[in-house]
Amino acid sequence: MADFNFAAALRWARFDPRRTLARRSDEVLPFAETGGKGGTALLLDTCVYIDQMQDRTPEAVDQLIEARQPHHSTVAIQELMHAVGVLDPKDGRTAVVIDSVRRAIEAMHPHRIFAPDADILGKAGLLAGILCRIQGYAGDARFRALQDCALFLQAQKFGQTVLTANIGDFDFLLQLIPTGRVLFYRRT
């Protein structure tokens, strides 16, 4: 595991804009539906698994996942398992959802599952803090920002592209760190 260097992380965070970011128009953002199938390996955001379970991914996204090597993060596994944990066991629909999550996780090839290291997690905490401060995030939004930042930086470190329907938050991350790679999609 990589060591975390506090001083280096502070130097890395010199991009701190100290201003609220605005969501950019779709025309300037990279969307999966308008891009080709070629490119870097994908790191799937948790929403991709959920959208696939609910049959809400556009055909272009399904084709993209088939054409590129999808990679998985322990961040997504953690979020999926959190969803399982909050389900009411007495609700008749819970067993079906749990089975869908189980199948999604079991379908992940073990050699394509990666965990963020100490450097990624430390920088993700710093980046999420900056994002929360400048955007005024509170409550659950702070936790989501932390997970999104870990996924974003994990993809960046390994030269992957995050595939997500979370346009707002990942647009902000791209504005803060333009060298990151993200492909967006809209649910069907």
C-alpha cells in the first residue's frame, strides 16, 4: 500500500478555487452516447450497477461496457452493500433487490476489483473537503462527495475513465482536476 504524504497532498491541492462552481452545459461535457467505443478502461460508478439492475442504462452505455474493460472499485462494492444494509428485511421487495446486488457483485472479475490506497484516500478526503466547502454541501452530500472523490482519484491514478450518470458532482470534480477522465450518460 502506498504511504500518505501530508505535505505532498497540501501541495497537490493548490488548485483550490475558493469559489462556488457552476454546473457546465452538456455541450462541453463528455457523454458516452456521443463518443466512440474505444478509449481507456472504465471504472464504473455505483450508479451504473444500479441503473443496470433497473434496466435504465442507454444502449450506448451497455455497448461501451462490452467494448472496454470495465473495472470495479471497492468504493462501489461498499456503496452497494450499504444499500443492502438499509433495506427493510420485512419488505417483500427486499429479497429481490438483495439478489440483484449479489449477482452484480459476483459478476465482477476479481482481477478487475481495486481498492483505493492511502494516497488516494487521503487526497480524496482533502478534495471532498474542498468541494463541500466551496459548494456548501452538508449532511449526506458530504459522504457522497467523499466516495465520488475516492472513485475519481482512483480512476485517475490508474489511467481509467469513470463512467457515471452523476453529472453534477463529477462535472465539479473535472473543473477542479481537468486531467481526470469521466464519461457521463443519462438514464433511459
